[in-house]
Amino acid sequence: MALKSTVCKATLNVADVERNYYAEHPLTIAVHPSETPERMMVRVLAFAICAHPQLSFGRGISSDDEPALWQRDDTGAIQRWIEVGLPDERLLRRARGRADEVLVFAYGGRAVEVWWQQNKSAIEKLSGVQVLEVPLEASRALAAMAARNIALSASITGHHVYFSDANQSVELELTVLTSRNE
């Protein structure tokens, strides 16, 4: 018998100063049995940074055809495809063919450096793809916040994020590995 996903509920308050975006998002997050708390919380971080009323979680880890998150317009066209982790360059190329914009939130410390060195030249050739690195200490601190029911707040200014729950907070700055080159 296959293991089922765990459902986590979160209330995420986002204050993004540069985008002038302030909203509360009730989130239902399906956590695949093989997904770590760190990956789940990096998905929530990605949601906070890209927050939009039409942004939603994809099946991600359980499907190659759907990203960790995506934003679709009213016609169903994919505006933004968001991956977390260290995706294969071929997946990013396919995603770019289906979406207007592709974002990657890479995490994993030294593994990010190795992945980036192996994929940098191919990824930089893809227009509309941006890769952001989440610092290892930050992704681990976010993992410590993971719970089945959680209330979170995210204050964002550029690539600087202040993330908190009722008991702890994490301050982080994302490193831009490559920007969207249109």
C-alpha cells in the first residue's frame, strides 16, 4: 500500500514592500511522504516571495509535469513555474517552454554549489529563468518551523526576507545566481 501525503494547513501573512503587496493566504500543503520539512518550508518561502492570488501549489515531487508552485492566468496559461531544490536543466528547459517565467529556489548548501557549476552554462542560456539560492542555515531554520498547523508571517524587501511564526524568526537574504534574461 502506498503512503499518502500529509496535509498541512498554514496561514501566511505576506508584506512585500517593493511590490506593495499585503495579503493573508490560507494554504493547504500536501506533503509527499518522501518530502522533508526543509523542502516543504522552502516551498512556503517561495510562495511568500512570489505571492499572488493565482499562485498555487503543484503536485511537485510526485509529478514531473507540475512544478512545486505555479501561477496560471484566467485562461489556464502558466505565467510562472516555480521549482525548489536542484532541478535538472532539461526540466527547466521544458518548463520554460510552457511558462512565461521560471524561478528556481535552490537549497542544500554545498550541493547547490556543485549543481550550479554543473548546470550554470546551460541554465544561463535559457531566457526567462531566474535561480535564487536559499542559505543552508536559513532553510534548516525554516524546517524547524514546520508543523501540521502553522501561522506564519513574511516581510519581504527585495531578496531580504524576515520569516516568523509564534515562537521563532528567520532572517535571510537570497543570493541571485542568475537573473531573468529576456
